Amino acid sequence: MSMKILVPIKRVVDYNVKIRVKADNSAVELDNVKMSMNPFDEIAVEEAVRLKEAGVAVEVVVVTCGIAAAQDILRSALALGADRAILVEVDVAQSETLQPLAVAKLLKALVGQEQPGLVICGKQAIDDDANQTGQMLAALQGWPQATFASKVVIADGKATVTREVDGGLETLAVTLPAVISTDLRLNEPRYATLPNIMKAKKKPLNILTAASLGVDVAPRLITRSVNEPPKRTAGIRVGDVAQLVDKLKNEPKII
Amino acid sequence: MSILVIAEHDNATLKAGTRNTLSAALKLGITADILVAGYNCQPAARAAASLAGVNKVKVADAAHLADGFAENLASLVVSIAAGYSYILAPASTYGKNFMPRVAALLDVAQISEISAVVDANTFVRPIYAGNALATVESKDAVKVITVRTTSFDAAGDGGSAAIENVLSPADLGCTTLVERELSVSERPELGAAKIVVSGGRGLGNGENYQRVLAPLADKLGAALGASRAAVDAGFVPNDYQVGQTGKIVAPQLYIAVGISGAIQHLAGMKESKVIVAINKDADAPIFQVADYGLVGDLFELVPQLTAAL
């Protein structure tokens, strides 16, 4: 099989960072904050690379839609074993309002150019938590989808995917081409080795613009404000189990 | 301003989240229609018709809708979408799966996992795993919305809506079900449980985790959860994980046992109504969000708690 896999990835605030809302409540502060590849996308890259190593795919192409600085996560993906990278570059203002529908349309344009047999993406980005892009791309392409994947087997023109659904697991067989979105259990991404990080610097990274793909990236949702959630304050220390049980039974009347 | 709610059900009964989704819909209008799509799903349709605030139940009953595949479901919803200003579904794995397809096919944004309705076009939704709340205004004529069910009350009974059959578009035929293994646990689902008992690295190993926490969970009728540290250490499978990269939970009562309270974990549980923390380290960050903190040896305290309930 000579399948190409396209892996869309996103640059987000690192999952270990405690985020802060800007003083003017317009957005979450991104200045001087550590940024990384979205963890679910890292799982997607790993899965694609494993499929290539297993001989199921011949090429892994990673793509991100974002500002010039997003090249760093493309290089990280190349260091994990992707072959080639594409940046669909937008300016800072556009990147702040780039929404899943627009990204899905950009990816559709790229799918038209690259003709992958499979798209693997993270189930959601841990910044906007939208959980939409993969499904939207599948719909725009008229392709089947298998979201929240915890196991992927490719054979005979089909992907057999075990999905993490509420209350258990569900295994589907979908015809290819298709979109698969990754859940946490799919794999454990490798660490990039130093030689691979060096090699990644020489791998091709192509830069396109949203305009060159003919996609309108204007937002459909306007963010009116971003606020901190109501703060939880520390409650009380109870001295022993009897006191705890008394509180639970009598104060919040929870049990 | 017509509203359509997509019911989540197993053909026989409605899933609880359908009621909460209806409640969210009824903040946008006086009544809503409900779509029940499935196979031999008349019992679920009758249950939907008896909910308060329902105008009409639309039933699409076809073999190819039996398994709730996103492709067929989205094509059905789009086929009946004309005239609706709002289309809502629960933000469960069911709703999250097909609703973005509906939005893309209608060329509108999806507003994911709303936790409040501000006005006809404006909604609050958690971002960064609930560490911030965004207020967003939709510019689209049709609002495709998934609903964080823990943020809305369950709609009550008392309705007697008419049930109307609708035709379903043909099977797209791109997906087949191979297997479904739903957890046979007697315990409630982690994401929907009213009480969650969660364990961390402090339990030491998987055997201790089960021995100490299972009796407490059984007594409370609670779901079991875990911190990422406990999952990474192999105490329990990944689907137990509560946190930013695991499940986000908001139960009435969350009991954190031997969990230090990393940011990652707090992001997944701090919307719980009441938090109890049991930990031997009095300085553990979990105590900063706990309503009731108990410092001490969990191996003594948890069995005592189980016995005292």
C-alpha cells in the first residue's frame, strides 16, 4: 500500500502551564508562556509514524495552521518521525480568531492537494477544547470518521478503530479514506532523540498562506470576554473521620 | 425561533443527558422539538414525548440508524434542519461525534459544550479544561450547540407531545460496527456519576487501589477515578483518569484519596460541588480546593470512612 497520512497539529499552551486570563478579560495570556504541540496531536503523529514503520503508510505529512512561530511544533513532529511539514501561515490577529470550521476548510484544501489515504488528528486541542476539526473535515470531504480512537488497525482498504465512548469501547470498521481522531490511550508518544532532532532541521517545511488556499478564515464566533472561573477556596480541615461524616451528612447534605 | 434537541438514547430509554440538554434548549425558547433517531426506538420516542416543554417528537426509525454512526446521523439532522434556529445535543461522546459534522454541512460554527446561555446569540463555554470561561457570540443564522450536561438541571416530566415519523436519508454505508464492549461495571459512568471516589499515587499500587477504594465506592454508589500519576504507574486503566487530558467530571461529591492535586488533575475535577481530600501531606495542593480536608494515613482513614457511612 502506498498510503500517505496527513496529520494536522496545533500549537497550544503547554499542558503543564497554569494559564492566566489577561487583565482586560479579552483572552488567555499567551505572551511569555511555554507553547507545545497539543498532547492529542502528539499521539496522532506517533500513530502515523508507527503506521509508516509498520509498512502501512509511505509518507507522514504534518500540517499546522498558525503563526510563523508554529514552525517549532512542526519541527518537533519531524523529529518524532514525520517526513514533511506544511505551515499554513496566518498573522497574529487571524490566529487569535482561527476557528475549527475555517481550519477544516484549510485542511480540505490541503487534502485536495496532497490526496492522503488517511488523516489522523488529535480529538481536541487543550486550549479551546472544541473537539470539532476532525469531524468537520470528514463531513466536508464526505468521508467516514472514527473519533476518540484507542486502537487503529489498517487493512484491506479499511480502518478498524476501537473508540473510547461513554461507558466503554466501540470498534468500527470505516472505509478509507477517513479521518481518525486520537484519544489518550492510543499510544505513548516517543521522545525525540538528539540525532532525530538534528535530522528534523533538514526535512522539508513548506509555507503556504490561507489566502493561497482560497479559504475565508473569518471567525463565526466572537469572543466577548474571557473570565476566570469562580475561585474555589480552601474549606476546612476536619480532625477525624467522624467529623467528616458529620459534615457530609449535615452540611451539604450530600450523602 | 424553532429549537431542535437531538436525543441520546439506547432505543429503549433516554440517556439522562437528554433531559439536561432540553433544559438548556428551554432557556432559548418556550418549547423544543426532539429528534429520536434509532432503530425500534419507539419506547425512547414515547419517553421523549413525556418530557415537559417538548412541542413535537420526530422519530427516524431505520436499521442503519441503530448504531448511531455519525455520518448517517449528521445527514439525517441536516435533512430536517430547515426552519430550526438552534440544534442542540449533549456534549457526550455521542453528541461530540456527530454534531461538528452537522455544523460543517450547514456551514456554521459549532458552539461546543456550553455551560450557560447568556442571550439568544451568546453563550458561556469552558476553555482550557475549565480554567477559563469564554463568553462567545454566534454570528451564524443556525446555532449548532453541544451542552455540558452537568451545568443544566434535568428537564422534568409532564409533557404529552405528538410523535411524528420522519424519513431518513439512505445509509451512507461507509461504517460498520465490529464490536461494542460496554463496561459491565455496576458502578455509574465516571463522566455522569453523582459521586466520584478518586485515587492517586498515595495508594502505592493497583491492589491497594482496589482494596481501599472499591468498598468506599460501592457503599456510596460512586464511580471510581484516578489521577494521571496513578494511571501512569499502572494502578488502573487510562479510562479512569480525571484531568485535563482525561475525563472532566463535575459530580456532587468528589473524594480525592492520596492525590496531591497537580494542575492537570485539578482542571478535571474542580467544578465538583463538594470536594473531600484525604492525604498524609498537609501541604498538598489538593487541600487548597477541598471543602473538607483530612490529613492522615489513607490506609487507616478510608476504611474508617467506609465503615462510618
